Amino acid sequence: MTEHKAWKLNGFIALLLAMLLTAAVVYLFISLHIVAGIMLTILVVIALTGITVVQPNESKVITFFGKYIGSIRESGIWLKVPFSIHRKVSLRVSNFNSKTLKVNDVEGNPVEIAAVVVFRVIDSAKALFDVDNYEEFVEIQSETALRHVATKYPYDDFEEGGYSLRSNADEVARELARELQERLAVAGVEVIEARLTHLAYATEIASAMLQRQQANAIIAARQKIVEGAVGMAQMAIAQLEREGIVELDEERKVAMINNLMVAIVSDRGAQPILNTGSIY
């Protein structure tokens, strides 16, 4: 089912014609042309059954004896096919806030997640005839897509280049919007935006996972500190030798590197010991 325009006529013109026909009916009855007056009255009533009003950002889906004959999107008063039935579909932008779902991430950790989906109907025929209830369809498919996307990523990942739900919210939101659009296209719905509104570890593992996060963060920070310390030690020895300040043998280089590494890597301030010389 695909939306197309329905036949329509300006409603004000139709009302004007109805008023003229009503005046003619009155004249026929006065002049005792009863049969002609009755027939014309029936014609006026039939025409008035086709009058409909379309509000801004609204679509009227027209069916005639069970057959879809088109939709009216232009706001105003219109004359449609008489005896046809119209159903209203809102074209306004809508929000859907999902419930907080408990799902397992790619590593099997239970997490709580929720999202908001911004959408609108772009095909009123699909929204009415291809699904039973498009608003309920959006709700169910949004939660299904959110569960599926959440299982593809870990909650957190300290490794470089790895995507995670917490650190890559924009990428996860784009993935969620893309999957939602694929699921909701059958209902004539366009997904404008999808964003995570809640993300947390499940309460039963929140404390343990917080300790794990802290441990991973400390390890990652230590790796950076060690890399920097090695570079600083190499730079210090190279600069001393290049400028001829002091000549160091291999044993003293090892001692100097050891002192520098201890001073830089230590999580506390270094306590220097000054060598003032020997009494002998």
C-alpha cells in the first residue's frame, strides 16, 4: 500500500453550490414542483456527506466501500467523494520514551538501558493499512531494536579502537536509528532521531562492575605513565650524552633509568636523597 492523492474540490466552492441548490429546492417547493424538489434535496444531502476539514499537519485517508482511493494532506475544507469514509492520521513529530530495559551486553553483563525515539508518519496509507496500530508498532519495534543494539556492544571498553555503549553514545544512537528505520519503513514512519536516555549496570552487579571499571582505569593510566616514563628516560640520557655533560657507562645508565622510572611511575611524590660525597 502506497499513499497517493485523493480527488478533492475546494470546500468553499462546494458550500456555495450547496447554498445555491438549497435556494433552488426552496423555489421548487414553493412552485409546487415537489418531485423535482425532493430529488434536488437528495442531491444536496449527498454532496454534503463529502465535506471534510483537514487540520494542519494532518492527513485524511479516504476509503470508498472498502477501497483506498487516496489521502488528503492539504489543510482546509474540502469536498471529497460522497459516501466515502475518512480516517485521520497525524503527521506531527512525535516522541516515544521507551521503558528501562534490562539486557545483557556483548560480554554478558546485565545492563539497564532506555532510549527516546523521535518519529513522524510520512505515508499515511502504510501507517493505517500495512500495520494494525502504527503507534503500538513503533513502541514494540523500538524496544526490540534497542535490545538488539545493546547486545552488540560492551557497556565499557578501555581498549583503544573498541566501541562501547558508554563511550560511543553517538555511534550507538546512529546504529539504533538506522536499525529502527529499517524496521519501521513498513509502517510508513520516518525516524528523525534516536538517543539513549538511560544507561547503567544492573543493580545486582553495579558495585562489582564499578570496582572493575576503577581497576581497568588504573591499569590503563599506568600503561600511559610507563610509556611516558620510558620516553623521558631515553630523552634524558640521549641529551646528556649529546651535550657532553657527563659520560655514563652501562651500569650508571641502568641506575639512572631506574631512578627516573621510580620517580615518575610512583603514585607518591619522590623523596630525593642527596649524595654529598664520601668522608673517606
